[in-house]
Amino acid sequence: MTADDRYEKGLAARRSVLGDAWVDRALDRRNAFNSDFQEMITRIVWGEIWTRPGLDHRTRRCMVLATMIALGRWEEFRLHVRAALEGGLSIEEIKEIILQSTLYCGVPAGNHAMGEAERVLRELGLLADGADAAG
């Protein structure tokens, strides 16, 4: 498979996971400085890793959420919470990922993750103030 083939395969996977609007915004922001980076992550992260047969996208989504909690990468965490919900993970499953991650990453990380996930749920109209997130 050529680098161009991996890029096209990666672009399809990236769109499938993050959605066309997000990917289009990222690609529209390409410039002389960051275009090599955009090409690399599309080709390698999305075209070589996310398309491997060993794990399905559902499992990869769970792993990314837990990893972003562990690393405290909150912007990326919010992006992947939104993508996970749109890709079929339930609110309950996301809550369970946060609870599991709290055990291994610590209560401050879990507490922050819960707040960030609630923020996304509210933005999507899936959680009203005072409402039960699991409901």
C-alpha cells in the first residue's frame, strides 16, 4: 500500500470516527507550517492504526477516552466524548469509562473528566442542569 493509499484510508477512518465537520475544519486550517503534521496523523494514526483489524472502533474509542483522562488532555477528551456518543457509545458506557479510569488515574482526573463529559452532554442537549447523566 502506498503512502497515498494509507492517507485516503486514514482520511476515511478519521471522518468515520470524528465526523466530516471536525475533519473539514482541521484540514481547512492547514498551512505551510502544519500541513506535514496533518498528513502524518491522517496517514499514520488514522490510516495505519485506527484501520488495523486487531481492535474494533468501539474498543479503540474506549481506550482513547481512558488515555485522554490519564494524560489530562481535556480538549481531546471532549472531542472523543462527542465522537463516541455519535459513534454509538452510550452515556452509561462513557460514565463507566470515567469511573474505571478514576481508579487508575486518580480522583482528581476522574472528577475533572466527569465535568468535561457533562459539558459535552449539555452541549449536545443530552443532559440538563440537575438531570441524571445516566438517565
